[in-house]
Amino acid sequence: AYTFAAVISACASVKMWQLAINLLRRMDKLGVKKDVVCYNAAVGVCARAGRYKEATELIDEMIRERFRPNVVTYSAAISACEKGKNLKRARELMRRMGRAGVAPNVYTFASLISVCEKAGDWDAARQTLRSMKDWNLAPNAYCFNACIAACEKCGRSREAVELLEEMKAAGVPPDVYSYSSAIGALAKSGNVAWSKMLFDEMNARGVVPNMFTYSQLIIGYDKAGRWQEAIEVLGILRSNRMVPNVVAYGAAINACKNGKQWEKARELFDDMNTLGVKPNQHVFSTLLRASSELRDSAMVTTLLKQMKTAKVEANLITYNACLAAFARSMDLQGALDTLDKIRASGMKPDKVTYSACITVAEKCARWDVALRLMHEMSCDGIRPDTIFFNACISACEKSRQWRKAIEILEDIKREGLQPD
RNA sequence: CCUCAAUAAAAUGUCAAUC
């Protein structure tokens, strides 16, 4: 049974909760006596997989087989409710635990508060924290941190900072989780000055900031429109011999985007590449936007190639971002190629796609292409609006196709739209 | 500490779109 519990528990790292349950069954067949710890291990695996249903079923089974689920069992089952953000279920388990005469411990509460956090209920989180004293339990860092995280998620920076102070008063030293969450809460509420104060405070107290902490700070500067300082944080990170990850870079690049610093965004992206930090779909999208702003359609092509080699999948949004770039640089061929790629990869072009394509055609005075696109669009079941027709008329105008222009005007009326 | 349970992070598309 000792060995089995260890093996069952190991199923968690390979995310195989079914295997964990199967192993329990195998024990019966092999005549090995099961015990509570084996069950707990299996419940723990289900918990990490977010399978609260299976976790609860295991508890039922335990009772049928005359095992007594203990506080570990229930705590694990409660944390299984996190992924599904199922606070109701977690509370049910809490009641069930009480009926079984099992007293909760700090693990139980930390799990329950964490469920509140996932469910986006900061008030429930705080009340749960408060209710610990009814059980003569003193919250530990896990409990406080989960509660601060709940406040952060709900944008309650005031409460997050209060909890941080409460921790100190209770003799629970805030750790890197506590500080990162509180810094994040302040950052998102636009109070980066306070975020920075907490950042300095943690350093003074010997709490070492990690990537989460730095990212939060970057986000704070982003929200405050201070992109220069956002970039500087990356420098601090590096001077501490850390390599910023994709989140830290992504946040800084985003700060550049919001500050319309397209050239800076490109520089950061290059840095990322030289450091071997893999950009993700979001970073690529932002860079595509940058290339659009910089009117650099060569950059678009390069980015697409890089995505391919890096095996980052392009979705319709990515392609539409490319189209926007081609539209700006009046690269009709690039746009039409992108449209082909979209179709070739089995995606359905949407209104945005066609809008961008028709815009390029219009800018290039290609009334024929514009009209063809209009036709293809209606074949795809997308109803053009006045803007589309206007773009087409404009395309005709640029190429002096007066008769065509008038025909389109008639089409507008046929579609039941008002020419403006 | 080790047979079982608990905590945190950013960001994406046409619209400075037609006249």
C-alpha cells in the first residue's frame, strides 16, 4: 500500500487521473490492502486535474468500503473545485466534512479561499479567512496569499494592501507571493507609485522578487502610460542576472504598444529573440500591429515566417492583423496571398478580413478586385454594409469606372441599405 | 520535507475604415 500510494501520487505529474483510479482497482485484484492514504493520493491527483466529480465519487467509495475520509481527503477534494471555479461544491464538501466530524485545518481553508479566488469572489475569500478563528486556526501565508490574490483578481487594491498589513501584524511575514499579488493589485488599479513602494519594501526586507513580481511592476508602468520605466524594469531584471520570460517581455511590448512606441516594440522583440525567449501568439500579434504602424510589410512577411518555424499557430486574428499591415502599406499582393493562406488553412474569412482586403483594393484603385472580393464575401454568407459599398465606389472612382460606380449604388438599394 | 492535500502574472485584428 505504501508503494501504491507513491505511484498513484506520481500520476499527477503526468496528468493521468484515470490511471490513478485504475491503480486503486488493481490493488484489489492483486490482493493488496488499500488504505486511506492510497485514496487520498488518488483524490489529490483528481484535484490537480480539476476532477471534483471523481474526487467526490472516491469519497463516496471510501465510505462504502468503510474507510474514514480524513482532513487530507476533504482538503484535496475542496481544492479539486478550483479549476471549475465551483465555490458551491467546495462549500458542500465543507459541510459534509463537518457532518462527518472531521475538523478543517489550514490546508482546508487555504484550499477553500483559493476556490473563492478562482470564482472571483473576494468577499467570500475574506470572510472565509475571518472564519478561521472560529476553529481556533491562525491563517498562514497560504491563506493570506490566496485571499490577496482574490482581491487582486477583483481589482480591490485597497483590501489587498490591508491584508498585507494584517499579515505583518499577525506575525506572518509576507513572502514573494504576497508582495507580487499586492503589487499586481495596485498596478492594475493604476497606482504604480504604491506598487514601487512595495517593491522597494520587499527588497529591504530581503524578500527576493521573482518574474511574477517584475511582470506586475511592468504592467503597472504600462497602465500608467510610463513605457520608458516599463522597459527599465527589464533592465533591472537583467542586471539581477535573470532572463525575462515571455510574460515580462510581452508586458513591456504591450506598454510600448499602448504608448505607440512601435520602434521600441520591435527592439524588445529583437532582444527577446537574441536571448532565445520564445514569443507566443500574442507577442506576434502585437508585433504585426507594430509592423502595420511602421508601414513595414517586409516585417510582416518575416514575422509570419518566424511564426511558422517557431511552430506558433496563426489564427484568423493573426492573419487579419497581417492584412491590416498590408492595407496600410498598400500591398495588394500581400493581402491577397494572406487571403489565400487563410482559406488554405481551412479558416473562414470574416467581415474584418474582407474589409481589410477591399480597403487595399480600393487604395490601389483596383475596382475589379474590390468587386470580386465583394462577391466572394457574399458567397461566404457575409452581408456587406454601406462601408463596403462605399469602398467599392471609391475604387471605381479612382479608376474612373463611372458606370460601375452607379451600378454599385443600385446594389446598395437592392440590399436595402441607405446610400450615404 | 519527502506514501497523501493548499497560494499569484500580461497581452491580439479592419475603424488616423469609405467620402
